[in-house]
Amino acid sequence: MATNTQIETEEKKIDLGAVWISVKRFSKTFPSAAVAIGVLCFIAFLAFSAELWTPFPRDKTISGRLLPLMDSAKGSYTWFGLAVPHYLGTDDIGRDFFTRMLHGGRVSILVGLISPTIGIAFGAIMGIIGAYFGGATDLIIQRFTDTLMSIPSIVVSMAVTIALGFTLPVVILAIAIGISPYASRLLRSHALTLRGAQYIDAAQAIGASHWRIIFRHIVPNSWAPWIVMLAVNVGNAIVLEASLSYLGIGIAPPTPSWGNLLSRANSFWHDNPHLVIIPGLTITIVVLCANIFGDAIRDKLDPRLRGVGAS
């Protein structure tokens, strides 16, 4: 007779097998998206394990300024006993540029993941509440949403960072605020279609509270558009953070991000073009891969687009 532990192990095996089958099916249907997520995972792995790939300190001047690519490092910095060159040279004050690119990627990727998550969660809850209660509640939420949507997202984010400071949490909050009204509008329209469903009427008939209906019935059935919007907005958040940092009102030095690395290198790109090309090209690759993956998720989860535009 099978023990509980054996049963749980078999269930886990079945679940893992189902996940693996789903992954293979998704990769076969959307091969470009599979390549894109592979590239994103590789870049994220390098960024979040930066200490494994470079011995140089992030913010400390350790060599000559504006050294070229693959220049030999001066000093006692070694990697597993081997002398390590400056793979991407150094910046204008002698910091290893490869090290700062990796750490900057960590910041930019965190912003790209956390900002849309917070913004979409807040906007979705507001949109669902407005759709469910209707009346004055919906009117107030929608007028506030319309006001935010009438202002470009970058302007909203600029206002928040200028008012609250140029730190990572503030930048994340600023970008989340810029994304939230679009999530509110999308999830409100989805919640309106769910409000008249029979299971909502049944929950109301047995006396379930409004908040129980919202968080136990409507929100769980709104995951598809939620995930689609999150996937699509990762690239937008990275671009917005890079734009703010490039303008000097995003992540403040010495903390690196791809945007402020690009901004700092702008003054001497004639003699050291790689200091501009490398962060700019990295942003382009990451955003392109994020958008390809987001489009695939949208086509997979949105029934109206299923089978159309498979990449």
C-alpha cells in the first residue's frame, strides 16, 4: 500500500511532467519567444551573479581612466587565481565598465520586473472595484484614471522622482504609478464581463460579502489579462527607467543602471564609443526579447488572438 509520502512524490512528478510538456509545447508554438526568454534568463543570471564573473569592486577607482577594451588590469585583482583584464575597459574615473554593466543590469531588471507588478496590481484592483460597485465609486476611479492617462507616463514618473528623490524604491514607485491607469482600464473592462456571471450571482445569493466576491471570485478569474499586461510592460518599464536615468532624474550615481551608464558616457563617446554602444545595445536586446515574449504570452492567453501571429 502506498504511503502518503509516495503519493505526494507521484503528484509532484506528474505536476513537473505536465509543466515540462507545457514548456515544450510553448517552445514549439513560439520558437522566437523561447529564444527570447533564454536570452533574458542568461542576461539576468549574469547580472544577479555578478560577483562570480568579475573581481573588481563596483564603485571603486581601480585603474586608469577610459582604458580600451580588454586592457590589462593593474593591481592585485584576480579571478580564481588568474589575472583578469578590463573586458570592456574603464569609465571616466577608472572603474571597471564590465562590472558596472553587470550591476547596472541587476538594477534595470529589478525595475523592469517589480514596477509593472506593483503598478498592474494596484491598477487592476482599482479597476475591478470600480467595475463591481459601479455608480459613484466607478465614476471617481475612472476620472482619476483618465487624468493619469492624459499625462505621458514619463512625465508622471519624472514628477514623482523629482518630488521624492532619485533612489531605487522611488523610481520603482514612479514607474508603477505611470503604468497603473492602463491596468485599471483593461481590468475594469474584463471585470464588467465577469460581474454578471452565474457564479457571482450564486455567491451573492448565499450572502458572500462584496470583498469576498472580489478577491475570491473576480480577481482569480482575471489572471490571464493580468499576466499578459505584466509580460508586455516589462520592456516598457526598463526603457522608462533608462530614460529617467539618462536625464539625470532616475537612479542616482554611484549606483549603476544602464540608463545612467549611457548618460555618463555621452560626454566622451567620440573617443570611446563602446561605452555608449554596449549599454545602448544591451537595453535594445533586453527590451526586444521582453516584447517578443510578451507578444507570445498575449497570443497564448488571449482567446481572440489564439492561433494568430504565432512567432
